Amino acid sequence: MPNTIIIGSGSYLPKRIIGRDFFLGSEFYTEDGVKIDKPTEETIAKFVEITEIENRRFIDEGLSNSQIGYEAAKLAIADANIDGEELDYIIYASNFGEVTVNGYADFMPTMAARVKNKLGITNRKCVTYDMLFGCPGWVEAMILANNLIKAHAAKTILIIGAETLSRVTDPHDRNRMIFADGAGAVVVKATDEENVGIIAHNTICDNGIELNYLANGPSINKDSDQTRLFVRMQGRKIYEYALKNVPAAIKETIDSAGLSIEDIDKILIHQANAKMDYAMIERLHKLYDVKDYDHSISPMTIQEFGNSSVATIPTMYDLIIKGKMAGHSFKEKGNVVMTSVGAGMNINAIVYKFP
């Protein structure tokens, strides 16, 4: 049975760096629609203290989701040293598709089809899928690609994660300061080499009371237009859910690979809140009775890039593999966990072993 290895990667970081001063003119409201009376500077400072997000990246008005996804894909294909016509599938993960400048989601045609068109691929057998799975979408696309390869349904697949969340945030919601834009992509290929690539994966979908922890809704400012929908997040519930469920899901994945935490060199975790990520990694180690560990096991980009959702993990992978993230590198034959939690609520993880 073939295995799935990454043969190329690319990413796109928007040039616009949005700092805390960008939000100074905002009027923030609570989730109950009550205006926050404290100075905006104080609200922003408290936000930075909790999340550690000092900066984030926004795309320019003239760009689109599919355009930045194309930029990342183009780099990944070049890095893989293949012809785009060789691709059997293109899988594109996002939450809102081709968001218009006035904030409306657009998925027709699919994002994957748009990128195939931009790449100039004429191969009619190159199938284009969109993956809608919340923030874990790119990791789930990797799992889907692995299943296609193991089923001998494909040999070479392009997997993109891209989002323009700056266009779907409520200007009156403090949580808007979390979200950012960006794109990352990899090309994966089938190999007959044993015990390499995706050696374990795990997906959990809790779609009961958790369903609306992260969803769309009208502005929390009741005096503003209530017809337009924005990202709405129940931060406390997500935090509690993630701490309870994500570390156990990661451990289950590592265990199913026949490994232990000491065998894992890096954990590339989706980043929405630094405090939450630190707590999840610490709790994961506690599940293995490990109290002291090297915190560099979990690289952090949220402080400067913000939460770019599905783009977070492929962007981190690309930066590290190309030596662009100071203090971090991948070991030859090393094991890496890629994991995410998000809307649904959905959790997933893979253990990837470098060839």
C-alpha cells in the first residue's frame, strides 16, 4: 500500500501588517450587545495580553482568496518540481470561499476550480474539491489526500489552505482582532517507501451542543445592520472544549502511530489564542506524565501573523522547511504532529514522518 509524502510547499503572507493601533477607533460590544465603557486602548491591551497577537496580516483590497491560494500553490508546484498537469486532485480548504469586499461568501465555482484555472491546468482528469471543515480543513484535506493515495485513486495531489477572514469580522466584536488572512499549500505524492509520510491520523466531530460555539451571526451591535453575517465565537466555551478534547485526540493519534511524546520533534498546532495553545501542549505532555519539556516543540506564529485559520499549519510548515522561521527546523526521519480544532466542533491530527 502506498504512503503519502510531501514533495513541495509554498505560502503567501499578505504584505499589510495590522498592528493594535488599527483598532483604536473601534467601538466594542459584549456578546450580549452591551457597549464596553472602558477605553478601547485598555480593551486592546487586555486582548494582546491573553492572545499574544500583536500583529496580523490583511490582504489588499484588490486581492482575493483564490488569488493568494494560487500564489501559494504556484510556489508549492515549483518546489515539488512537477508539471501542474500531473496533478490528479486539487483540494482547497477554506471557511468562506471567495469572500467579496462586502463580506459575502462565494463558493461557485469552487475555490479549487478557480485555482486550477489560474494555474492554467488543462488536464480534465484533475479533479477539484473544496474542503469545508472549519479551521481543521487543511489537515482534513491532508487526511483525504492520504486516503485517496492509499486507495490508488491518485498519485499526486495539491492541497491548499487559504482564508481572508479580515472580510468576515464584525467591527464591534473584540474577537475581530484574532483573525487574519493568508495561504499555504503543499504537493503530496504516493511513495512505496515504508513507514514514511502520514503514518497515523485521527478525526473527531462533536456536532451536538458544540455546533454553534463558532458560527455566523449578525453584528453584536444591535443598532447596526443585522442582515449581514459575521464570524461569531463563544470564546470561553471553545477554550474549555479545546483543553478537554484536543490533547487527548493528539495523544490518541501519537499512540496509534506506535510512538510516544518523546518521539515527536514538532507539533504544528492551529493557532487562535496563544494562552490556549500553551495550555493544550502542556496538558498533552501531562497525559504522558511529562512535566518539563522543550517549548520549542510547538512553534508559534500567532504573535505576528494572527489566526489565518486553514492557512496556519501549511504556512508554518513552509516557513520551517525553508529555514525561514528562526530557531526551528525539521529533523531528517523526524516525526511531526499537525493538529487543529475549529468550527463544528471538529478536531483532527496527523503524525507525519519525514522520509
